[in-house]
Amino acid sequence: MDKRKKDRPHLHLLALAIAVSTLALVTAGGLVTTEGAGMAVPDWPTSFGYSMFSLPLSKMVGGVLYEHSHRLLGSGVGLLALALAVFVRMREHRRSVRWLATAVLLAVIIQGVLGGLRVLLVSPPLAMVHAVLAQTFFGLTVALALITSPYWNRLSACAPVIGSRLWPIAPAITAMIYVQLILGVITRHMHQATPEHVTGAMLVFLGVVLVLYETRRSHAGERVLVGTAWFLFALCLAQSVTGLVAIVLRAERVPDVSLTPLQAIVPTVHVAMGALIFGASVVLTLCAWKRLHPSNNRTATTSSETPVQSTAQA
């Protein structure tokens, strides 16, 4: 038991490294889409006939630089996921961690294959599926980083909360954010703002305001929960600004002319912040489940009452 506890900080750091690397990977994928470089390298799993890791630097220019760098980063995340799965199999006995580590490994394998098929089949629909799965994969890595953290274990020892509605609200908002991510992917690949995506953004913002209100009302003394809710709110504000700027920049874009740095950066930042919003909502949802779900409350109540009953009988 002591050895497992000693190893868990290392497990958390590895899970955190995968989450951060995945955010970088999602951002790189967003840049590939922004630059229209999805087919810059026309073969897979090779790159212009070279193995992925031996492509000459002289060929990594323009769209090839974006696309091939994305492939290399994806391979690095895959290796981290494999290392995590092996580490968990050898040292970790919690089923939730083992299942999540396995899901992360499977997701990154599927994501790599989908990316390859998108190139081989020259399929825009597969590109959209690939983008949605990237956000899903990031959510899994965030969940894994959370449940391997010391904070996750401390949640069980917190006093019960009476009257909180965060548990039904948080997962509902997370589902809305996920749907909004899907609409965002469709919008980016259609190269125009859709009314559904704009409407969804307004609904998500209102939902996040509700989450912030409920978190501050019912969990005012829990700094991590309240801080995460404020972080989510701040991200949504920033996301609204970048979304509006991206729409304006898209309208000013001249066909067949290279993007300006601003036209490339703003939509890519918009993608990255969308992933962060989803990740923050996953954290809030899982914490709300741990604190407020009836099954968890019954377990906590039973464990806290048992010593009192035993003392009384003695």
C-alpha cells in the first residue's frame, strides 16, 4: 500500500503531462486546419516516402511544416499514453484509473488511424470526425489527470453539501459544451459561421454563468471548485471575443492569398480555448459527481457513521 501511495504522484505527473501535450496537439491540429494544410503530406504512415521520424528538415516548409509537426507531436502523445498504460498496469489498482488509462491509449490509437485514413481517402468528413475525437481525447486526459491527483482523494473527506444543484447542472453544461465543439468543427470545415454555432455559444455562456452562480452559492468554501468555475467563466468571455474576431477576419480573408499572422493565430487560439473550456467543465462535472452523487454520499455517510455506532455498542 505504501509503495502504491509513493508511486501515485509520479502517475499524476505523467497524466498531467499527457493532458498538456494533448492540448498542444489539439492546438497544432487547429493550426493545420486554419492553414488548410491537412493534405500537405499526401501519404501515410510515411511522409513523402520517408519514415515519419526521418523526413529531412529541408522538406519541412509551408504546409508540410504544420502537418508533419502535427504528426510528430501526435506520435509523442501516443508514446506517453503507452507509457502511462504500462505504468498503471504495473502499479495502480484503482479500477477507474485503469479503465481511463486504457481508454486514453485506445483513443490515441484510433485518432492516429483516423488521421491517416483522412489523408489516404482525402476525406473531409473524416477530418471532422478526427477533430471531434481530438476534443474527446483531451477530455479523457483531463479526467485522468484529475482522478490521479491528491485533490481527488480529499474530495471524499469533505463534509456533505446540502441543497447544492451543481451535480445535475454541471454535466448538462458539459454536454452542451461538447455539442458546441461539434458545431465548431463543422463551422471551421465549412469556412463560415453558422447560426447554430453562434446560438450555441450564447446558450453555453448562459449555462456557465449558472454554473458559476451555483458553485459560489453552494460551495463557497471550496477554493478549487470555485476557482475552476471562475476559470471556466473567464475562458468563455475570452472565447466570445476570439469568436467574434475570427468571424471578422474570415470575412476579410482573400481567396488564394496566404493568411496574415492574425488570421492564422486567432482561429487557432479559439480552438485551443474551446478545448480548455471543455476540460474545465469535465473537472467541474467529475468533482460535482464525487461530492454530490447519491451513491457517493451514502458511502461517505456509512463510513463516517460506522465508528460512532461501534463506540456506542462498546
